Amino acid sequence: MRARLLIIVLGLVALTGCSSVGGSSSGEPAANEADATFSLQMIPHHHQTIEIAKVAMTKSKDEFVVNVADKIANAETGEIEQMATYLRSWNIQVPGNDANATHKMAGMMTVKDVEALKSATGKQYDDLFLATLSRHLRSGVDMAKNAQAKGEHIGSKALAGKIIVSQTEVLDQIAAKQKS
């Protein structure tokens, strides 16, 4: 997946003859490689989060776990659509939801991680879900920080900032829950 992503981004850079991926008639800066890479990686990352959140909403009996799963799944569904809109406007194909390919991307849960979640039950499940989600969200925050530092597209950078704030908030809530 990573090699395919690099080929897509490099192809776009070669086609445009510079480091821009696309522009806007409103005067908004064009997207650069960092903006495109952010959306191309974050969409599968969000799909994976939603996948485990849906399991948590049906499997967990802990109100905190169910609420966190519901909150993150709803937020990330909207963010996927926003990133997909950006990608389409830059004439970049929106990544699908191929679990086998995404398990190999940096920052993603492995097949083993997801299977462990699916087989756990009760408090063991809740604890494992919160620990796994925390690691996953931290990698998302890192991706968003990179996009803010290296990106140029105003909308993409704003979305990255929103992700940093919202996911850090969830991480803080999980940490507080784990201490109690």
C-alpha cells in the first residue's frame, strides 16, 4: 500500500510539473504531496477505527467504551467524506476499504490485533479495546501533525488540526478511565 501510495503521489507531482497536486479558483493554496498523502493514509486509518468501533458498540457492556466508540465512529465517518472530497478535487482516486492492504500500513492495527479484539470478551475486551484504540489514535495524531507541518492546503490542514484536538481529547478520556 505504501509503495502504491508513493507511486500515485509521485505520478501526480510529475504530471503537474511541481510539488502541487491541485489548486482552487478561490485563491486557496494548492495541495502538495503532504496533503495528498495525509488523506490517502488517513482514510484507511479511519476505516479501520470505524471497523473496531462498530464491534465495540455491539460487544461491550461498558457505557464508556460504547460512547467512545460511537463518538469516534461518527466523527471519522464525516472526516472520511471530507478527505474524499479533497482527493476527488485533486483528481486522486479515493482509497477503498481493503482491510488486507491497510493492515500493512504504518500506524495500522495488524490482522492479529483485530482478531484479538474480536475474540476477547467482557472486561478483557474493554481493556484491550481501549489500549488498541489509544495506540491507533496516537498514530493518527502523528499523521495529522505531519500534515499540519508539511501541508499547504488550508482545508486539509484545518482538518488535521481538528483531528489532533478531537483525538487527543479521546486519548485523555481513555487515560483517565484507565487510571480509575
